[in-house]
Amino acid sequence: MDSLSKAGGISQETLSTIRTVHAFGAEKKLKAVFDHFIDQTRTFDIKFSGVLGAGMAFFSFIVYCSYSLSFYFGTTLLLQGHGTYP
């Protein structure tokens, strides 16, 4: 996340001093620095998205397993006569 804040700082400084940047012809150099930080953030985000997706999949699996267990148990109780069906 540090690289994302650095990329934001580069873009903010570039836009706030756009006349100076254009006067010295530093657009390409600042763009390269910005792209470097964004690429670092992109690789981190790609790795983190797999971990986040696996965590959400596991959570959804637990939720659906609890649903299936409760429906199974409720049906079993109804068939054994322990509950009433309206």
C-alpha cells in the first residue's frame, strides 16, 4: 500500500505543478515513476485477490453447509413427527 500512496503523491505533485513539469519536459520521467509504483501495486493486488477470493469462498461454503444441515435436520424432525407442518 505504500507504493499506492507514493503514486498518489507523484500524481498530486505533478498536477499541482503542471506548468513547471511541462516547462522542464519532465512528463515522461514522472510518468515512468508513476507507472513503476502502479505496477508494484498491481502485483500486490493480483496476489491479494486470490487470497481474498479463497477466504470468501470458504465463508460461503460454511454458510451453505449450515443451510443444508438445517434443512436436513428440519426435514428429519418433520418426518419423525417431532414438528408440525402448517
